[in-house]
Amino acid sequence: MVKIPTRVLLVDDEKDFVEMLSLRLQEAGEKISAAYSGKECLDTLEKTNIDVVVLDIKMPGMDGMETLGEIRKRFPLVEVIMLTGHGSTETAVEGMKSGAFDYLMKPADFDDLTAKLEGARKRKDEQEERIRKAEATLLLRKGGNI
Ligand SMILES: [Mg+2]
């Protein structure tokens, strides 16, 4: 079976971490974009089709929670996995209450990450499918066929 790559945006102020993870995810067949701040994350989402954002909570300037709020507002179909360091698990739970799909503890276990990416991608695909069906139904109704 041909794997359809998940379009992932990695957002973290730690460049080494982003680069290392980009390489591994690319090797695993995913399509990776990178951003190093909350602002850069939002700029990238404007320009690029992304399925899942992997979002660091602790970043200088606009932090992960603030970025998550903007993503939910402006790109509601994009799924978010929060990345937490030591001591920010509570923030991750807050993030999930604000609509993040899940969270991962740093240093992220790769299998754990790919499993969560797959779950997030699946949720997005299903949501988009429901929207397509609803739109098709609406069109039919407007046409007077139902
Ligand atoms: Mg950080």
C-alpha cells in the first residue's frame, strides 16, 4: 500500500531538536515543514497546507498556548500535538482542553510520536470527510432533490 504522507509542521525554538526530528520523520515518509517560533508557525500555516502541528509549549515570545489559541481560531481543521518539557504537563492538559489532539513529553519517543501523528491525521481526515458529506447534502437540498 502506498503511504500518503502526513503534512507535519514542527514548531520549536530548539533548532537542533527540530532538525533531528525533521530528518527522522522524512525518512519515515512524512512531509515536514519547520518553524522556530509561534509567529513563524502561523505564517507557515497561512502559506502551506498542514495536517498536524507539533507545537512546543515553551518558546520565547508567543508561547505554545498562545499559538494554539490562534491556530484553533484561524485554522480550525489543523490538528495540534503539544510538546512538553519537564514541568509543563499541566499546560499540556490545558492545551488539550483548548482543542489540542494530544501531547508528548520531551524527549519525544519516536514511535509514540508517529502513533500520535497517525491518530491526529485520522481525526482530521474524518472531520474533513464529514464536512464534505454535509456540504454535498446541502447542495442537494438547495437543488430541491431532497
Ligand atoms: Mg522550547
